[in-house]
Amino acid sequence: MMQTLNLRLSGQNLLKTDIRRQQEAYAGAVSWSLNPTERGVRMVMLALEGKW
């Protein structure tokens, strides 16, 4: 019987950059502005897959 193993490594946001968005809305003479900032989070996932 043949065994097959796969090792997977994936990463996301490895430089840990923050996400900044600027949103503006207008209704007549009234305006709104949103400036949210999301903190950057590093993620690394290591998975071992196989068939026996």
C-alpha cells in the first residue's frame, strides 16, 4: 500500500500591515466621515495531509 503525504504552509499578512479605510457620505449639506483602522494580524498555517 502506497502512502501519500503533503505538507502545506500558507501565510497571510506576514509584514503585519494595518488596514486603513476612509469613507465619506453626503446627504444634502450634511456629511459623515469614517476612518476605521484594523490592526494587522500575522497568520501562518501548517497542515499535514495524508492517505494511508
